[in-house]
Amino acid sequence: MPAYTPPLRDMAFVLHEVLTVSESHPDLDPDSTAAILEEAGRIARDVLAPLNAVGDREGCRLENGVVRTPTGFRAAFDLVREGGWTGLDCDPAYGGQGMPYVLATAVGQMAAAANMAFNMYQGLTHGAYSAIHAHGTEEQKATWLPNMVTCAWTGTMNLTEPHAGTDLGLLRTRAEPQEDGSYRITGQKIFISAGDHDMAGNVVHLVLARIAGAPAGVKGISLFIVPKFLVNADGSLGTRNALSVGKLEEKMGIHGNATCVMNYDGATGTLLGEANRGLAAMFTMMNEARIGVGLQGLAQGDAAYQAAATYARERLQGRAVPAPEHPDAPADPLIVHPDVRRALMDQKAFVEGGRAFLLWAATLIDAANAGDAAAHGLVSLLTPVVKGFLTDKGFEGAVQAQQIFGGHGYIEETGASQFVRDARIAMIYEGANGVQALDLVARKLGQDGGKPIMAFFETVKDFIRENEADARLKAGFLDPLKAASRDLQAAAAFFLDNVKTPNAVLAGSTDFLHLFGHVCLGYLWARMAKATLAGTDDFSAAKLATGRYYMARQLPATALHLARIQSGAEPVMALSEEAF
Ligand SMILES: Cc1cc2nc3c(=O)[nH]c(=O)nc-3n(C[C@H](O)[C@H](O)[C@H](O)COP(=O)(O)OP(=O)(O)OC[C@H]3O[C@@H](n4cnc5c(N)ncnc54)[C@H](O)[C@@H]3O)c2cc1C
């Protein structure tokens, strides 16, 4: 099974030399950050990665109404919990360590690369923690948060119903008000990640439901805290709530994570936030979860790339041209072949650029949390790009990695297939990527009078202007970035000209998301190149060469995306429904 190497040098480079995080977070000095990331990397490599194939092979089991996780998961969860990793960026008032989100993102990237299914139990808990932290009463926070910070209790998000996926306005789960102020929740939710398991004392479900008499559609949806075990006034666990696991879904990947059908049969819940404003409250969790899912895409792309690079160095097939590179061996390794190199470079350039993009977005979240309105607007705009682009490209990278394994990549023994299977779901859940693109063009682009997108363009322009005199950056980095950024502006202008013909905008939405993603990575690659120029070591040389590859071979995709966008709705919508 593939080994996992934590990308410590690369993370330190991005955090300190590119994003200079210690300027805004003095506690993130290079030494302390290195110590934390080294330990997190050790756990990812030595504890979580070896359980990745075990989780895939064994999956979860439903026994007498209780979900059993794969061998070793429970001990590993205890270890992660005992190390305080689950509360790294949580509020110290509830037992967290109060570290910046960007640090938790770096740690999470390694955990999700090593074992995506395992890491989801903690990830969902963190999302539920954030929703309760943002919208809960003091009593709710005191009741739930301390145990969620430590993952003694884990959390879930319950949106999806059999007939209501993307269109949550259709959901039917009911909430009946009770005299004591609580609600009785009745309905069925499907596909609930970490819906039940044997690694925590309680599972705190955040459930979307409709209070009797509420308006139809999304304006009548409320959010409820519905625990597996009710909690007594003294904080101890009380009686079992009226909810159960109907079944475990059989699925393509992330077998180590329990995906449950949850039945609520008059379960006791308490309202979180305001009645009929549940979707807004759930969005606190979903926005965080979308960044977290983008992280999963990147992480799986990274793990798959590492496995493919190792294999390409070891597997002997064919000869380099014009002359063998290892004449004494029976053949040269795969890595000598330019087409294999191309695939590896695509993956490497995406993983390193994507890592910088993700960590940059995480610094914007920290700034937004500290009250910076412009950062809030920008990260809100970028959230669908982080989710959609990093998961589409992470999956593409995993498929490229599998291809490098040839037929062996299709055989489970090598582990290449698991990366593909696990990475695939990240494109679907937390709002399928088509819906991320819709959110981007229909909501985020015009948000706040277009201020965030203008701020993005200004950020890129300023960087180009400030560095244009540097010949080492101009041709290889700044000129291609300028061209790509112009493509993005032209696409935005096309949408603006076509606001009255929405299909012309919607038909180009996925292309726009990808165009935007490329410009973001191009911008981050230019910043990384600048930070590397002074370096004389192998790391700096490789960084510059990888950046040049991205700018030369990946970034020109923006022109193709723009051409597709400008072709409008007609080619997409030309056929009648019957013609399909
Ligand atoms: C393994 C797994 C884990 C999951 N975990 C959770 C969880 O923890 N909690 C939870 O609540 N849900 C969870 N889900 C559900 C998941 O979020 C949904 O499956 C997803 O949001 C899509 O909903 P759907 O499956 O009903 O697809 P649909 O809504 O039927 O969409 C089908 C396709 O149509 C496209 N589409 C739909 N509407 C539009 C539109 N207006 N414009 C353009 N395209 C559109 C979508 O992009 C998608 O590709 C999970 C799903 C899986 C498979």
C-alpha cells in the first residue's frame, strides 16, 4: 500500500515565505509551526495512513442498531483526541486551543491525505461545532461545545432526504413544538456522513426540518440540535433519543466513514438559531464544510501523486529516447518517458498550487473572523472555487496517478484505485460541483455590488504591477497571469452583458468556475515564484520549474473556458428534451 510523506517543507514555504502568516499571527512563528506540523504529519503518516486501506477493505458494519467502525479506527481516534488535535482552532472558552484556522487547515490537509474517511468524523464535528458556536444560545453552547471540541461527542449535518437533495425547499422532515420549548422531530434523512459509530459517547445531529405551519420552500426551514442521547441538566448523558440508523449505504469509496439513513421518530430536538432561518444557520456549517471538501480533493490528489511518483521511479518499462538512461538495467523506469512526466507534472503543479490556494483562502477566513469585511467578501466569493476546482482537479489528478500504474492501478492491491474512489465523492457532496458553479455565477459574482470580484482583480493587478520590472518573473509568470486574468474579466463582462438571458450565464457556469480556479492558481504560482527567486537549493529550483510548467501548460486553459462561455446558451440548449 502507498506510503504517505507529509509535505512539511512545502507547507512551511507557503505559510512563511509566501503568506508570511506570522505577521498577522505572532504565535505562528516558523519554529512553533514546524513543531506542530511535524507531529501532525507523524500521526498522519504512521497512524492514519496505515488504516486507510483497512478502512476501505473492512468498511463499517451495522450491528444491532449500532455502527462499528473498521479495525483500528477507535484507537486512532482516541490518540487524535488525546493529542488535542480536534480543538486546535476552537474557542478556548470551550476547551479549544484558539489557534488560527490556517494552521488547522494545514493539519487537516495531511490527515485527509492519509485517511479521508477517518478524518471526516472530526471534520463534520468541527462544522457542527461552528454552527452551534455561531447560532447557539449560551446554554446550548455550554451543553454541547466542550464535548464537541474534544470529539468526546461527534457531530453531523442532516440535510438530504430521498426526494430533496440540491433543492432543499422540498424537504419534509417535521418539527412539532412542545410545551417545554423543545420540538419532536419526525422524518427520514439519507446519506448522513458519520451518522453513527462506536468512537464517541454521543452523536449530535444538526437536522433541517419544517416547523408545523411554516411557509413552503426554503423560507420555512429551521435547524435543530437532535442528539443520539439526551443530556441531563448536570451534563451527564440521559435517555436514548427516538432516532435510529435505518441502514448503512453501500458506496463507491470512503468505506471507513459510516454513511447512514437516519430515521427520526418523534425525536427530541432544540431549535438552533431563529425559526425559519435554518438554512442560513446551516450555511455556517456548509461554508466551512465546502472549504473542507476542497481540502479533501486536494489531499487525495496529493496522496495519489505521491504514490504515482514513487511507482514511476521504480517500475521498469521501455527505454528513454534517444538513449537509455540506465543501460545496465533491463529497462528504464517509467519516469524517463515524457508522457509520464507530463502526467506527473500536471499533478505536482496542481497539488502545490492548490495547497497555496487553500492556505491563502484559510488566511482570508482568519482575517474575516477577526472582522475584516473585505476578506469576508473575498473568501465568500472564493468558497465555491475552492470546493469545485480543487475537487474536480484532485479527482483528475487521482485518475492520472492511477493511469501511471497502468493495469496495476486498476487492481486494488496497489491502492491507486482507492484514491480515485475516495476522491470522487468530494465532487458530489456539500453541493455538487455544478451547483457550486451556479452559486458562483448567480450569487457570488454580483454579491455586494460586485465588490469582492473587483477586489480579486485588483489584488492580481497590484501584484503584477509591483513586480513587472523583475525580468525573472515577467515572461514566465506575470505575462501569462495577466492574460488569464483578462480572460476572467472578459467572462465576467460577458455575464454582465447577458444578465437578461440567464441560460447564457448558467451554460457557462462550470467553465467560469474552472477559469477562476486557474487564475487563482496562476496568481499563487506567481507569488510562489517570487518567494523562490532568491533560493539556491533544489527545493527552489524545483518550485520555479513546476511553476513555469503550470503557467505554460495549465493556465492557457483559461482561453478555452472563455471561448466556451462566450458561445452562450445556444450550443448547449439547442436540442429538445426528446432528442436525448
Ligand atoms: C457518501 C455521501 C455522503 C453524504 N453526506 C451527507 C451528509 O453528511 N449530510 C447530508 O445532508 N447530505 C449528505 N450527502 C448528500 C449530498 O450532499 C447530495 O447527494 C448532494 O448534495 C446532491 O444531491 P442529490 O444527490 O439529491 O442530487 P440532485 O440534487 O438530484 O442533483 C443531481 C445532479 O443535478 C445537478 N443539479 C441539481 N440541481 C441543479 C440546478 N439547479 N442547476 C444545475 N445543476 C443542478 C447537480 O449538480 C447534480 O449533479 C452525502 C452523499 C453521499 C453520496
